[in-house]
Amino acid sequence: MSGAVDGERRAPALSPKLVIGLVIAVLALVFVFQNTANGKVSFLGWEFNAPAWLWMLVLFVAGLVVGSIFPWFRRRR
């Protein structure tokens, strides 16, 4: 008999999306641990000190916000 018997559960297979998500998560952690040195940013007379990975995260989020506010920069089909 092949297949699962009634009442027997199979472990879910790893989907490609899950594998890609795990790889990206591991790469993000490696990036964070390699960029822990503090960086100083001056903006409008204020000075901020934070780890380099945090500054890059702030820039990434700013890019997401700008991309969602100005959708006309996206390619149209």
C-alpha cells in the first residue's frame, strides 16, 4: 500500500518559498552581526549614534514608504 493510512499525518514538504525565506533570514542575521559598529548621522542639526545595520534598515523602510507614496514610478504593464 502506498500513501498515508487514514488517521496518519505526513510532515509537510518544504516549499520553495519557505526555503528562500529561511535563506534570506539567515543572510539578514549574518549582515546584522557583521555590522554592529556604531555610526554617526547628522540630520538638521541633530546627531544620532546607532549600529550600521540599523541605519540601513531605516533607509530600507524609507524606500518602502517612498515607493508606496509615489506609485507612478513603478512600471506599467
